[in-house]
Amino acid sequence: MILALAGGVGGARLANGLCKILDGDQLVVVVNTGDDFEHLGFSISPDLDTVMYTLAGRNNVALGWGIEGETWNFMQALEGLGGETWFRLGDRDLATHVMRTQALRHGDSLSKVTGRMFQQMQVACQVVPMSDDPVRTMVECDEGVLAFQQYFVRRRCEPVVKALHYEGAANARPSEAFRAALQDAQLDGIVLCPSNPFLSVRPILAVAGVEAMLRKVQAPVVAVSPIIAGAAVKGPAAKIMHELGMEVTSLGIAKFYGDLIDGLVIDAQDAHLAAAIEATGIAVAVTDTVMKSDRDQQKLATFTLEFVSRLRREQSR
Ligand code: GDP
């Protein structure tokens, strides 16, 4: 069994590859909920939705978020009424938020409503939120402390980041399926998807007890670098690394995760960094890591799982 930790876009891409090559009961994908927020009366979970739409093959490729074939009547009507339109909600996407909000108000956990929606969308593998308790990523920046979506969408990641805080994480419990996966004797490996380390992976690791449980896991922990040739494929990962004084390379990613990981998959363009990363005690595997197509996603997923198997064999020697 493989446990994958994922945020939105980069995470969803690799999770999709893993989901296509593994049997449904061989994969648990744990998704960041630090980006979640309440808006216009709805409970919105952007990363869970990106993963759901991607794994269901219904993601909006042109936009990079949301659902395919979207229309915007609700947004236009809202604008006409003078409502808040800085966070875009498409007509189809709206159904997800309505259902989730209704279920949560009814007393269901986020895990329960997520499970139901993924089943309806016919996604074979298990996808769960990192926690059923609220965790909110807060961005300490040159404009003060901003709630995540205020920083990310409203301010388009322009403010200079000084620090990140995961509000509520210390008191949040990992979701039941997450805890069970971390303690499962059948766990063969953990994959940290190429998600934003600060905005997607760290919030998951910050949930109470998760890092300690992860350190106890015997199986190899492998990350896939979201930084390729000194840049992020998408989003502010490189900008934030720079603002926090980190080296914007896959070596910087290796140092960020440190002894939490046993291996790092880096892009062929960064092959020259392999020796420096290995000198920090982290094994390296080099391949093309840009996932443009479904085929790329499955190729990288297969490569990553082979790397996990190799590390497991080396451990048992
Ligand atoms: P977000 O919540 O939508 O920002 O999504 P994630 O945190 O999961 O993904 C953003 C990160 O994914 C960025 O740092 C990107 O560099 C990385 N990423 C996106 N697509 C790819 C890809 O095809 N390959 C790799 N290696 N990284 C990617």
C-alpha cells in the first residue's frame, strides 16, 4: 500500500498517475486542507476539489483549476448584485460547494462527504482530507498576516512572505484514514507529491502527531521535487523559497525536507545536483518530471514507485 501526500495541481497530477497504475485498495491520497475557507456561505476545499476533478478526468485544463466545460452565470449574477467576485466559482463547481456545505452543516465529517463525492465521481482510490478539524494556512508577509486565499487569489501572491503559520494544526487530529495508513503494517512507501512544500505539504505534516508518526514509518519516504531548473512549474513555490532565503533548486527542496525523506526524485535538467543532494544523506533518482499528459503522470508515478521499491530493497539488506 502506498500513501501519497498532495496539494492541488502538482499533487493531483502525480496522484492521478498513481491512481491509474495501482489498484483502488493500494493507494491512499491525503490532501491538504490548509487552503480551505468559508466564502459566500460555502465551505470550500480547493485542493480536494482539484484532486477530485483531476482523478475523475473532469478538470479544467485551460484554467488549471475548476471543472471542465464551466459556465459563469452565477458569478455574473453575483457581480450584478454587487457581490464579492474575487474568488471565482463556476456554475458546475458550485454544486460541489453546495453539497459539501450542506453535509458539513448536517454534521457529517469532511472525510465522509469527501468519500461520498469521490465515489459518485467514480474515482477508484481512496482520497481523504488530512484532517476533519479546521486548519488554516496564514501568510505572514510585508502587508501583515493574510488568510491564505487573501494572499493567493486576492493579492495574487504578490506580498513578500516572511513566515507561514498553520492555524489550528497543533490541535487538529489526522483524519481516521490518514492515521490508519500511517500505522498500517502493509505500508510500502510514502510519496510526497510535487506540491508546494510550504502551502501544501507542510500543512499536512503540521497536523498534530503526523510528523512523529511519519518518522516511525519503516517504509521509505520519497518526495518528488516541484522545482525544476530553479523554477516552479506553476505557482509561487520558487518565489516563496527565495523570499524565505532558501536556495531555489531541488537541493533547496532536499534541505527543506531533510531527514524526513529517504529519497528525492529530481528532474533530468537538475541531474548536476544529484551528488550534492546525496551528500546530505538523501538518495536521488533522476528522470523527466514535467507531467503534461496522462502518460507523463503514469510514467512519473511508475518511476517513483520503482524508486520506493529500490530503497525498500536497500533498507532490508
Ligand atoms: P496548488 O495547491 O494548486 O498550488 O498545488 P500544489 O501545491 O499541489 O502544486 C503546486 C506545485 O506543483 C508547484 O510548486 C509546481 O512547481 C508543482 N508542479 C506542478 N506541475 C508539476 C509537474 O508537472 N511536475 C513537477 N515536478 N512539479 C509540478
